[in-house]
Amino acid sequence: MKNYITKSTKSPKIQKIINEALDILESVGIPVNEKRERSLEQMAMCFLAVADVKIKWQQARCDANLRSRDIIDFINEHFEEKISSGSYDDVRRKHLQLPILADIIVNTGVKKGTSTNDPTRGYVLHPDFHKLILAYKTKQWANKLRSFCQGRTTIGDILERKRNIVKIPIILPGGQQLKLSLGRHNELQKAIIHEFLPRFGGGCEVLYIGDTANKSLYVEKEKLQKLKFFELSHDKLPDIVAYDKTKNWLFLIEAVYSSGAMDKARVATLKQMLKECKAEPIFVTAFPSQKDFKKWILEIAWETEVWIAENPDHLIHFNGHKFLGPY
């Protein structure tokens, strides 16, 4: 069993049961590689609460019928957490989303037209899944798992199929073609590649693109390492990184649809993380329209650039003694 959670401060006993929960979830097709460790931990703890498992899997139940607030209480009591009771909506929308989609955890007490906040709504293990996990860490586990998975379409396969229904094609400056998942955010990223870079970053080589469905869609890892760029797994990564070798400029571009503008804190953090970088950073916030830009204008940091896709020939420069250059 691999160690899914490496940065937890929990006791070894709790870390062990959480890693076991994630091992079970991955075994039945729940995708875990795209989630951050904290998200994995929260999903595992919610699963454990629904199963009423604290230590031993053979004690799992399929009739606990816990509401969201009950799940939070269980986690706080048994897994060294202090989660606010007001976070109950996260349980349904985030932490149990994949197990519910996979039909291994099911809603109960929901009648036609019932509100999602109805007090009768609870969560239990699917009976077939309950039988499976009773065999976890026993000699019957491999056979039981094989039987359970036979003929089932995993949630990972379902999600991947949905992602591939419609894609946004983009062509990189070098001619390579990529496909981004559908959405306004990725439409803006396409505009950055096709419209912004040819105008204001002529000759730039794209080194990184993060898709909303795949944060590492395109990465020139060795080239970024040569520039002494920071660790690629960090959540502060901008949406697009492009390098102008002639000027030694590194464009860090954020495509803003709902969040992520280059504000003071973001720029200060990135500068700190790039202190060893050999290239000079240029911070750019891109917006789809002037209307979108208007919402964020007070957040934009000085000595950064703003580009608006609906007016591609123009650049808004936020002060400083230079125009479009490092400071």
C-alpha cells in the first residue's frame, strides 16, 4: 500500500486508516492522482465516517445514515480535526462527490422534489461496496475486489470520457497542437497563446500550460529546471509560463475568469519563489473583456501588465518606470 498522505500531522494510527481508505477508493476506480493531499484526506475521512470505521474495516456498517453535520462531528471526534459545522455543504459538494458519482456511497431519505438540505438526507455505503470492504486486508480481498469491479465502469473512466467530449484546440508557437477542456477559462488561455504572445511576446517559447481539467497539460520540465523555476507541483503556478530567450524574460500569465488576478500578495509570493530564477519575471493578468477587468481593477498589483482579449492590440501598464519589462 502506498503512502497517499505525506504531509499530515495526525497520529500514525489515524494516518494509517486514512491511507487504507484511499487504497480502497483507488482500488475501485476513484481517481486520486489529480487531488491535493488535503482533499484526499478529507474525502477519506468522510468515507470512514459514512462507514463508521475508526480502526478495523471488519466493523464497517452500511446503515449509519449520517447527515453532513454528523459526518463532520464524527471526523472531529475521531480524526483530530476541528472542522466548522458550517462546512457541511463541502461534504456533499466536494468530499463525497466522487464516491457518490461512483455509486459506492448513496444518498438516503431523498424524495422527489426534496431539498438537498432536507434533514432526512443522509449517506450510507452501497450494500455491494460494504460487502467488499469487509474483506479488506484479508485473503479474500483480491477475489472480492475482482468480482466487484467486473463489468463496472469506473468513475475515472466516466470522467475521462466526459472530458474528451469537447476540447478547445490550441497551437503552440512551435506548431504543436494541444486540446484544452471546454470552458471560458480555457477559451481565454487559447486567446493568450494565439493573440497575446504573438503581439507582446514575439519569439516566446511556451514552457507550461495548465488546463482546468489537467494542471500539467503541457510542461517543458527540463527547460524550467534550467531556469531554476520553482517546484511545478506548487499551487501558486500561473496558468501559462512563456520564455523569451532573446530578452531573458519569463512571462507569468494568469487567465482570470473567476479568480487568480496578479494582486500584491500573489506577485510578492511569486517573486519570493522565483528568487533563484535566472530569467526576469513579467507578471500579466489576462481578462476576457473590459467588463471582467472592471471587477478586478482595484486588485491588480503595480508594476504588472493587464491584457484584455476583446481588445488584443492593447496592453494596460500598471505604473513603474518601464513598459512591459522586468523590474
